[in-house]
Amino acid sequence: MPTADPPRPYRVSCAPGLSPWLAQEVEGLGLPVEKTDYTGVATRGTMVDGMRMLLWLRTGYHVLQRFADIRAVDADMLYAETVRLPWERVIPPDGCLTVVSAVDNPTITNSMFPNVKVKDAIVDRLLKIHDRRPDSNSSGDHAVVHLFWKNDQARLSLDFSGPKLSDRGYRREPGKAPLRETTAAAILREAGYDGSRPLVVPMCGSGTLAIEAALIASHRAPGLLRSGYGIQHLLSFDEEAWRDARAEAKRQARKPVGIAPIIATDLDPKAVESARRNATTAGVEHLIEFSTCDFADTPLPEQPGTVILHGEYGLRLGDPEELAPTYRRMGDYLKQQCAGWDGFVFTAREHAGRIGLKAAQRTPFEHGGIDCRLLRFELYAGSTSS
């Protein structure tokens, strides 16, 4: 067990474009945001801070603790510099190792080659010291080392996450073109959702938006939904600190009292049933009211709140032009039935003009390689289309 827990540099990666919301989350945990870019946030913290990020971050992918920065002009130099590092302090010689990478180096034409060189260097180092070597695989569910290599500068990090943090484990029935969990969390954060006002999610699909909302409203750490992390396979892992971090996260969960209604509907009964089962797996079914109906018939609570529609894009599920009448109906629904509510539509950018309402705000998102927008509408009584 480590005797000290000094602050170290971290990079938390995310889906393209989600770093503004990830930065808000990192700051919310009391950690500094030293730098942001399109796919991540740089911060600094202790090993326990890394554990807290694993448990609480809703918009992140991987929590990477920097192990070493090295100079490498080519693969041979990458191996030579990597084999000199003290991997025996963190990688078990009788465990399993995965190496992943992001590489932009002119000498590399095979993207898997740097992974092999780093893996060989680590294994050779451990074999020399322990006369034993870890197995290697590509599953990422054991010890994971991440290589970022650009030109002649390389950073080697320990991936505390293993599989992506977005793999919460509850979405066993994803449905058609599902919304990614991290994107759903960012949409809810951008919409200002905190559980104090009702949330209505027509066209709920597999239920990701409603389930992420229920987790937020009940202040449940999403990381508690899964048990396996890369950090648990490192020699530097402090099991007692991990138990304490999980126990503290469990203590912070709120009881359902005071959480405003969350209503999720879909026209497809199979989608509603899948969403209900996913919510049960996540432990939040009791916080969501599911029903089967056309989105325009979705019941609204008397107290105004937030309504979010996630429309089909047509890029994978059909002809985009055939969706034009549906988007006009979505605009009519918001204008005619949701006066006084905060109205949002999340969709591909090309559909934004088909809703028939002037958006007060258009927030860019990238989802599944599609250029999307979260459109916010001010739904005053007597709103008119434009």
C-alpha cells in the first residue's frame, strides 16, 4: 500500500467537443482545470482524486495519470526510452497488460506497431527484474497503459478507467441509433437540469436521457454502476482508499423525496420496454414515469420544467427529407403545448431549420461523427413560428 499520495498530472479524455462540460465537472470536484482541448481536460490531483473522477465524472471517457514523458524520434527510440522506466512499481508481473495509443509520428505507418513496442519494453523490463512477465491482450479490462506520441514527444500514462467511463453497464438494450451516455449527460448539464423541476423526454428511445437525468437528480455517482476499473490492476492501487471513495459516493446519494417527475415516452412499445429494463438495471426505474404514446400526446406535469426531444437524423435510419413533417410537428408541439417550459431539441444540424421555431441558442455537439445541435427555444405563451 502506498505511504504517500502526492498530486500528479492527469488528462481526462472525452468524446469530441464535450470538454467544456467535462471541465465544469472536474472543477466541481474541486480540482484545477489547467488546460482544455477538443477531446479532453488536463488537471492535477492525488490518487484519491483519480478515484473520485472515476466515480463521479459523467461526460469523461478515460482518466489518465501521467507516468512519464519521453523523447522518441522512432520506434527503436520509443522502446529504448520506455524500457528504462520503473514499470515494476505499477505493473504486476503476473497480471495482464493492454497498451493503447494515439500516434502522429512520420516514421509510423502501422498504428499497432507502437503498442507492440511499448508492450515489449514493459514486458522485457519486468522479465529482467522479476523473471516473470504479464500476459497481454487488447480487451482493456486489466492494467492499461496509454501512449500519446506526436512527432518526437511521447507521454506514457496509466489508464485508471480501463473500458470507457461511458460504459456504465445499464444500457443492455441500446435500441436504434442510441444517444451516448456522456453526450446525454452533457445535454442535461447544458440544459441546466438538476432534478428540481420536471423533465419530459418524448421520443425517449432506449431511455438514456431519462436514465442519466435520474442519476443526476438522485446525485448518484455513475461510476458505482460498474465494478471493474484499470486502476484496480495496478500495484499502486490502494484498496482501502477505493472502498472509502465508493462508500462516500454511496452516502451522497439522495432519496427520491424532492425529486421532480421525470417522464419518458415513445411511440414504440418495444423501445419503452427496453428503456424501462435499462432503467431497472441502473436502479432508477422508480424515478421515471414511462408510457407509450406519440410524442405530441406526452403528458405534461402542471409545474413547468424542461422538455427535451431527441429527433431522428435520417442519416442512418432513413431519408432525412422524409423526416421534415416530423420536425414540423415537433415545433408545433413545443409551441402549442409547452408554453412556459424550457424547450430543447437535439438533432443533426441540417434539421435545425425544419422545426419552424426560432432557436434562442444553438449549442454545437458532435455525436457519432454527426454535426449536431442542441437547440433551445424560449416557449412563451403566444410563441409564433418563424
